[in-house]
Amino acid sequence: MQETETQTTFWTTSPTTSLSSGLDSPNILVLIQILRLFRVLQLLSTCVAFSMEASTGTWIGGIGSWSLFIWCFCFVVTLIILIVEFCELQSRIPFYWYNFPINYACHAALFCLLASIIYSTTYVHLLPPGPTRDQAITASAFSCIAAVVYVTEVVWIWACNLPGEFTGFTTVPMLLKGLENLVACVIFAFISSPYLYQHQPALVWCVAVYAICFLLDIVALLQGLVDCDNRLPFFSILLLVMNLLSVLLYASALVLWPLYQFEEKLGGQPQRSSDAGCRDEVTYLMCTWDQRLAVAVLTAINLLIYVADLVYWSRVVFVIIKDLPQGS
């Protein structure tokens, strides 16, 4: 009984709460220090990335602003995690803290990797040789380093866990939700300019679809942090309904966005050459037609992910209903 109480206390106060209980105290302290070293490296790499980006001035525009936001956000959240763990405030958090850092690290790795790829392909190759380009390359490099360190943290925590004690992002539904949020954030970066959609109510509806589905995914991820879906069948049914709604909404966006962006009769531009911005050599901005195409492609990708998510939860609910006692 005393051992169980000690283990429970350790889970609520230690940043590596799901480490194997078979490890002795010195080994646990070493693992904790290594984990904190990873987070310090994350702080340094994201700090260098957004500092270099801000100093170049190439963040002007939707994609650049999005990249800068990602690096600043990762820096701030990692700093908060370090402060909470150094001050041993985990027990005062009203949800399972041992699930939050690992879920955040998975998302941060994806976001930093995507930011470095998009930033490089959108800006770096357009910059003339010189100090500005060197700083932009440095920002991309440190963004990649941050992604690698976040992945290393995930692998490290996973390797030090007992089987069955590691929940959250590593499960199939949480992985799908993370991918859905990732694609949605990229879509938001491309539609950051209101002139892409504000002239047509149908396009405004598409933007509303992206926002509504993103909020539904956030609710699902928060639910996964407290592991509610493994406790009550109601939450599995709720997730099934939410995914069905998201599939229907994204299907409407997949039809309306290309129709009103590329159909000439509806005010769209079917050819890239019809966009004057694509013919000019604009240094820091993607042309409008390319942004519209990117949103259309990303909408199709996210719809496929939502369909896979819907299939998963359909099977889960089917098993739940099948296992219910007759007459219940």
C-alpha cells in the first residue's frame, strides 16, 4: 500500500511521470535531467529561429507570419513546461500533466518541421545572396534542429515508459487529430489574406468550415489529454458524430473552394497566367493563384484524414454497441 501511494505521488509531481517504476532513484534523476536538457535545446533552437526570422524582415506575408508564430509559440510553451517542472507545479494542474508534454512535443515536432519546409520553399530560394538569405537559411536550419530535438524527446519518453502507460498522441485517433490540426494550420496560413475569400459568401463559408473543424479537433485533443474516451462509451459516440460533421463540412469546402476560385463564370481564375501577381517577380509573397491551389489541395488531404478518422471511430462504436448487454 505504501509503495502504491509513493508511485501515485511521483506521477503527480514528476515531469517524467510515466517512467518505469523499476528504475531506481538515481537513474530516474538522470532521465529527468536529460529530458530537461532536450527542452533547453528546444528553447535555444526556436529562439534562434524566430530571432533570425524577425531580423530579416522576410516574415511579411501570410506564410512568413505563420512560421514566425510557430517558432514563438513553441518557444513560449516549452518555457512554460520548464517553469512548471522546475517549480514542481504539476500537482496543481487540473488535468493529467504527464500526457500534456508528450502531446505537445509531438505537435511541436510536426509544426517546426513543416514551418522549416514551407519557409525554405517559399522565401529562402527567392532571396538574393547576402546576409539576409544567410539569416533565413539559419532560421530554417534551427527550425529543423528544433523538430529533431522534439522528436528525440518523444522517443526518449516513449523508450522509458512501461507498456500501457503511454497514452495520448501515440494512439491512432490522437495521431489523426494531430495531422488534421497540422493541415488546418497550414490552410490558415495560406488564407491569412482576406481578399482571397471575402468577395464570395461561398468562400467565406469554406473559411468558417476550416475554423469549426479546427475547434472540434481541439476539443477532441483536450478530451484525449484526460483520457476520457477510454472511460465512457459516450465519448466515443460523441467523437464519431464530430468526425461525421467534419467530413460533411470539409466535403462542402472541397466542392465550393475550387469552384469559386478557378471557375471563370463564378469570378475565378482558371489559369495561373491570368493572375498578374504570378507574372511579377515578387520577392517575399506567394502569388494569389498558388495560394488558392494550395488551399484546394490541402482541403482534399484533410478530408481524406477525416474520412480515415471517421472509419476508425465507426469501428470503435460498432464494437461498443456489439458488446453491450441485450436490453441495455
